Amino acid sequence: MNTPQPWYKQFWPWVLIILPSIAVIFSINMFFIAMNTEDTLVVDDYYKEGKWINIQLAKIHKAQELGIQGKLTVINNRIEVAIQSNTPLDGTALSLDFHHATLSKLDFHVQLLRNAAGLYVAEHSSDIAGKWQITLTPFDKLWKIQENINLPSNDAITLAPE
């Protein structure tokens, strides 16, 4: 007569033990990941965020009213912007913000100064290849132009308020 094997020598008890054990281990890992990482995309005050969006849209509409357009050229690390406008600009510096598509630590800001040829020029020290969202604003922040661009680009990039 066959004597039954002890439970620890059977296949199915181990399957029934291992499956819940794996779930517990993954749950503990997910808990530690959730506690040690930041939620940078969560906004606490949606009302203020909505008001901010409306202000930003008003700045874009102001750029449309003024008929402001530009051409952005990036050669090596030299950034040039040629501005065409229906109204004369006062010649003060322009602010150009580069926001990387996926890595916020690569974001940077340059101040464009107007040279004798009427171009707004700045130098940047690091490589700026990749996908960027750029924002062009004057010193007084009355208007704004935003574009999504890919660098490097062989042609001048048109900047126009949308």
C-alpha cells in the first residue's frame, strides 16, 4: 500500500503559497516606490491654475493683436531670433525659455539682447539637441509666443502666436 507523501513534498501547496507571497512582495515594493518618488504633475489648486491659463492665453492673444512673429535660428550654441511686428518694439531684451519635453532638469532660460543688426542674440554653453517647448516673452511680459521645436534644425524655425 502506498503511503501518502508529506504536504511539503507535494507540488500544489507550494504553488498556493508562492502566488500570494509574490503579490505581497510586489505590494511592498510598490509602497516603497510610492513613498520615495515625487508627484510633480499633481496640482493642488485648480482654480488658481485655471486663472493662470487664462492669463497666459491673453498674452498669446496680445501677440496676435500686435502681429508679432519671429524666426529662430540655432547654430552650434548661438541662438538668434529675428522679430517681425506690425508695431515697433522698444528694443529691450527678450526672454527665451526652453522646456525639455521629458526631462525638467534640462530646462533653461536665456536672455536675448538686441544687436546692431536688429537680431536678438544669446549664447548657450551646453548642447540643446532634442525636443523642446520654447516660450518667447518681452521683458515686461505683455505678450508671449510658444512653439514646440526639434533641434538641431537646418532651417530657421518660425515663431508665431497660435
